[in-house]
Amino acid sequence: MSDDTPQIEIEQNIEQNDGVVIGTVGDTYVQQESAEFFQPDLSGYAPPHYISPLFTEEIINKMRQQPLIIIGGDPEIDHASIARHVVWCLTESEDWGGDFAAKEWKGGLEWEDLDKELRSTDESTVFLLPNLAPQQISQDPNAIRLTLESSQEKQLFVVASSSLPYESWKFEEGTNEHHYWYTVVSFSADYLSEVLRQHLERRKNALPPPLDEQDWTQTPYLSGNLHLQTVAETLKTPENIILFVELLCQERKGSTDAIQDIVRRIGQKNGLIRQWYGRLLPRCQLLAVALYFFDGLLGDQFFAALEQIVLGAWRARDPNLAAFDYYELSEMRAIFNAAPTRGGEVKLESRSADYRHALLNMMWESHRRYIMATLPYLTEFVHKSVRNRGANAELYGTESRTERIRAVISVTISDLGIKAPDAIQPTLLNLAADESPLSQAVAASAMARWRAVTDKDGNNHDELLFEYLDRWHTGSRFIDIMRRLLGSDDANKYTATDYIQATVAMIVAFAAEFDYSNKLHPKLLDLFVSLSSDLSKLVRERFKVYTLPRIVTQHWKQLDEPDKVEPRALMDSKLQRLAKYDDLQRPLADALANRAYRLKPKEVWRLLTAWQSYCEAEMPTREQALGDRERLFVTVVHAYGYLPDYYPETVTVTELLKRLERILDRADEHPTVRLAVLVAIGRQAKDRFDDMDEQLKSVLFRLSDRERAVLVQIMTDVYVRQRFDLDDGGATHHFRHKNKQYPTWIGVRRPITEIEEMVHRWLHDVGRPMVQQTALEAKISFAGAFDQAERRAIEAFERQREAAEQEEMGVESDEEKSFLPSLEVGVAAKHQLASILAWVITKLNGEGDGMRQVIAGLIPPAMVQDNNNPTRLDFVLEELTVGGEPQISNTAARLAQAVDWLRKNRLQTLALALGGLIFLIFCCAIFALRG
């Protein structure tokens, strides 16, 4: 067997693929973790371990009216813990009338990812989104609401928390943000007292004497006449209470003076955390530095990264520094929370944004050289996180882990950049020098995030971003540094300028998401227009994949404003002019229809309708080079292909297909527009072929032979995808084909795909030979794209299983078709022969006119396929005869008889083509069939 022979997965043969263990059916399949969400362990947020704040019921009552809540407010508060407690209440409460699953976001979320997850979830679920940022939902919570309302029968809820203040969210006008936003203003004195009592009792054994002997569930005083409730009110938040108790545990004696000294520091800026950090042992301070660097990683991933930093960077400064382990995390509990997951792992995260910010200031004062020594390792982690670069399974074992480490490091670099922008520039440039967009995105998102981080006066860092963005875009200094990073020009595919500008395009993409919808910053708008015409291949790729989709999604109305005061003319807006570039037409269509439409469906539909009307006003009368009008029209057509069917009140799939059919009729002389229509129909039909049967047949009669071949290829692509998506519950094995695992069935009949069902109906569409012909061509195409390869793999597997040393089963290859004499018969003669031969075959088999008409319609395309792909034709007929439904099996058997007669009687058939010997053929047919 050759090395490239497709292989059936057999016992003990498993593969790790993005968190899913794949092996022979019958083995245990384990979904370790999905791309964006995991199942949280919320037991730590259940009473009595977690005391429910009084406002919890208010939040839950608010969610009875609408299924989305964003919990935010004072950055000193751990809003993520409150959100987790609310989720626990929703999943456990009997008042909600059913069991709810919980899914927690891992980080790195974009709106499309959340939307896809919400729509694909089949059971009642509460989604937890801790530390959500406004740009992750395009500044518009209505987008989530629309999706949730369209899925009411599944009972979906979203509980989000935000470490950003309300002012940073920049809700678009009219979003009714007060419905979604819940501000945690303060905690009641009784609640804070109860939290303080709980933590004192929980840490009782670690408290100094005489505090370790108190019954904290009863005593009203902390020490002397220092009332416990007074201290609790002074601390203000549960997070400060936790930190205060940890500071008490560090005291040698729990005297009233020592306690009052700690309390006095509460009023100082970062007084508590400064005390805590200053009292840590040097080793523990380094652990705090590491936790800051990797805030948000899973526990095992964190320690794997820390080990490399200790070995590579920190031991050069302290040769005696030993490796760290889990038990030492207990020293960090005051600042960092270890949120457990159902998989037994913990997610390490800071308790509040204020704590994280204060910790950075202290780290920078005490461990600046350690931080600078660590930066190259952060860059290395990012580079190795790109697929197939890193071998460490704990760090890079799944796609989810690689995404997580990039997201965490991007935030850390961003914060360090605000603290010392010049010091961080070499790190940013090193990331930008990577050809992978995943590495470049870390640098770009880090710089863009400066717009979201506010200073002590509440101002963001726009000026810092635009200063460095201008240096990157126009300055020569950074280009010179990039050249040195890249080395020899001969060894590089792109120039230093290409790498810089490609990263600038990504910075613009991420930075634009921090603006109000349709109020894009003028500097970003100018850069967007400039980058749209950049000729560099690398820059254009980044612009198409990152910049254009993000900016058009959120700011398309602003881009569509006319540049002129005069009445509108074609291509007078920045949005329309994007369509002038052939390589931007599909990305623009996708951004409008698949992204912006999800947020503003009616408005985007009106825009596309207006564009179509304008373009149709002067349709080309003959084939010609694409002008601006036609390019815009092609963009509109592609957009129709991308439109989802989520909002039928705007447009239904049936209405959309009728519009595409009308465009086909209007664009008779323009193949580029017609091809765009075919691609659009294919996109719309990819999940709904079974529901679009008649519309597709109608389209067939408007197509040329060449265009029909394109449709067959589209159908083939859909078949391969549906074949991949088949439920593998009854499969016996898995088949690897082109780096994908397909369920396969050996010894039992496999389930049929939706598109196969449609094609089988088409085979029997009497009176419409073009439909029958297309169906047969599709089956032949399916065989070539997948089915024959699967058959060869199954046969090889069966020979291996039987351990028989036989030669490989001979299957006539496509190259062997040259040994058969060519059969060139005119169209009229083909149909005349088909009618006679179908009549003879059905008569001999005792079948009526219905089967005769079916076979008569299928013989002409079978003759064509017999000339072009005899092996595939035999394969398809055998497959349908043996494995099909009774009606399909019977049809295939009769067609196989006809093909067999045609092959054995080529001279008689050619005679008919030359002038007709019908009687001779008739007699020969009867003689041959009777045997």
C-alpha cells in the first residue's frame, strides 16, 4: 500500500485535535474543552461559602424582564465573583422552572464567536462572560439581545461583568443601556460585617493570638472597643476585607494597636495592598510578579510558563531560586483568585482591576530588572503559540490554550506599555516581525487597548496610541529596527515596511472598536482609507481579514456618508469606493451582510437594496470589462450570499433567492455578475439544500453548461461538508481524508446526507432532463471528491483486518478510460436511442412508463459520463444499486443495464449516429438483454 493511501482509524489509533480526542468508534470520546467556553465549577459561589449580597435578588428580578445583564461599577470590586454567584443562583434556583447548564467564557471572545455559540447551543444555558469589554460586542448589547430573543425556546441568559467603568462603554445612542447595565454602588454594613466574620472564622487558625481564640460568629468587636461593623464599613468591599484578614494573619500579635494601624492605612492610596506586598518574602513577591504577567491562565499553564522564566531569566539574577508549586498560591489569595473549573483545574485571575494596577506600580519599583528580563520570554511564548511551533502540551496543547496565552500576554504588554512605552517598543516590534497574524495581533491589540485604560483623572490614552501609531506608520526609526530584527532581505518574503504597515492595519482594526458606532476617530479613518490602497500583499491580507471587517461592522454608516455636498453619485462614499478593488469586494460583502447585518438588519438590508437599484439602472448590454457600477453590483450580490436567515422579518431565504434569480435574468451578458450570483446561491443553500429544492431547479434553467458545472462543484463542496458533519453515533470507524476525520460505516448502511436526498429526488424528476443530468453529474462529482477515496480506504482496511496477502483489488482508474472507444453521438440521436433503450429495458423487467421516463432522461448524461469518467460512473451506479433506497436501487440497476448494453454495442450506436439503424439496435438490444 502506498504512503498516500487513505487510512481508516483503527484501535489504539487516536489523535489530539484542538481539545477533542478522536479514535475508533466505541472508544470513549472526551471533549476536553471547547474553543471559547468551559463548564465552571460554581460550588465556591454558593451559600454559605459565598454570602449573597442583598442586590442579588434585584439583579435576578431584572433578568426576569430581559435575559442579559452587565454587572459593573467601582473598579475596586470583584465584579466577576458577583457574576459567578448570580449564575449559580440562576442554575440552581427552582423558581426558573428547569435545569440550566453554565458556560464560562475563557477570554479572547469576539462578537461572532459569542453569537455562534449562542445560536448553536441546544439546551437551556446561562453564559458567564467575566471581564467583558465593550468592543467585544461592538459597543452594542442589543446585538446579544437580538440573538437571545430569537432563541427564546431554548431559554438562554447572559451574565457579564466588566472591570471598566460605565463611562468607558460608550453605548450607542438608543441602545437602552439602563436595561442591561447594573452598577454595584456599595455593599450594606450588615453584609460587609457578615463577610468579615466569615473570613475571620475561615482563617481563624492562621490569626495571631488572641484573635485565634475568638468565636467570630458571635463577637461584636474585633479588638478592644474596635467594633467589627465599623471596620467592615471602612473596608467598603469584600476584596478589601479578604486583604485585611490576610494582613492580620501576617501579624505576630493581634493587638488593638496593630489592628488600628492596618485600619488607618485603608484611607491611603493602595495602602492595604502596599502593606501586603511589602510584607511578602522576596520569593513570594516574584510569584506575585509572575501572576501579574499571566493573569487569566489555567493553573498548569501558568506553572509551565513560570518554570521557563525561572530557568531562563530569573536564575541568572538569583541562582538559588527554586521552582514554584501550587501550595504557594495560598500566599496570593488576597489578590488573586483561583476559580475552579469542572475539569479539576483552576483559573488564576486578579480580584479587581484596582489591585492589578496597584500591583504593577509596586512591581515596577521593586522588580523592574526582573520584568525587563522576562519580556523576551513573553515574546517567545507568543511566537511558539502559533500552530505547530511549540511542543509543550501544558502551554500549547490545544487551540484554546494558545489563544488564552496570547490574550493574557497582550493585556500585560499593554499595561507595561502605558507604564514605560519606550521600554516595551522592542517587544512590540519583535511580535510585529512575525509573519503570523496571530503574533502580530498580540502587539496590535496591546497598543489599541491603550484607548480603554484610563488614568487617575479618568482620561484614556488616545494621545499615546496616536503618537506611536504615527511613528510606526511614517517614521524610519522603527523600520530600521525591524530590518535588524528580520536580518537579510534575501531570506524574507516581505520587507520591513510590509511588516510595520501590516501591524499598523491591525492596530487600526482593534483601536476602531473603542469608538462609538459611526463615530470613528478621524485619525483612524484617514489611516483606514490610506491602507485600503496599499499595494503590499501582506498589508492587504491584514486589511481584508482584520481592518475592513471590524471598521465596516461598527462604522459603515459613517463610511457611507457622501464626500460631496451635491446629490449622490456612484462611488461618492468611502464605503462604496472599497468595492473598486476586486480583492475587497467579498470582504466588504461579508462585513456588511454577515457582521453589520446581525447588529442592524433592517438598515443594512435597505443599504443593499438601494445599491442594487442604482446598479440595475444601467445594466451592461454586452460583455465588457468591469466598471465601478458592476464592481459595486458584484459586491451586492456577494452580500446576498452572506446574509444569514436569523431575521425573517427583514428578508426570507425565498425572497432572497427570487431576487438573485431576477439578477440572473438581468445580467445575461455579464459572466462576472452571473458567477457572483451562483456563488451567492451556493452560500445560501449550503445549510438548506433540502428546503430550496424547487428554487434551485428554477435556477438550473437559467444557466449555461459552464455555469451548471460551477453549481455542481458548489453542491460537491456542500456534500463533503455534510458528510463530515454526519452524526457519528452509529459509525463503526473514522476515515482520514485531506487532514480531516470523517465518520465511516463498515458492514452497515450509513445515514444519507440532506444533499444526497435532494439529488436522488432529482434523478427521478421526469420531464426535466436537465435536472436529471445535473443530479447524475453531482453524484459523479461526489464520488471523485470523496466516495471513491473512502471506498479504497475501506477495502484496504478490510484486507488488513483479514490479514490476507492479496494484491490490491483492481478498480478501473480514470486513466483507463482511453482503452474504451470514444462514443460521439449527437444530442437528438442520444435522446432517440435513450427512449428506445429505456422502453426495452423496462419492458423486459416488467416496469411501467414511470420508470421508462426516468431511465430515458438519465441515459444521455450517462453516455457523457461514460466517455469522461467511466470508473466514477460504475462506482456511482454500484453504490446506488447496493446501498440505496429501493426506488433508487432499482433505477441504478436499470441504468447500469443500459450503460452495459451501450458499451457492448458501440458499433450499432455509432451507426444510429450516422443515419439510423433503429431496427438493428432494437433487435440487438433485445438479444443482448435476454442474454
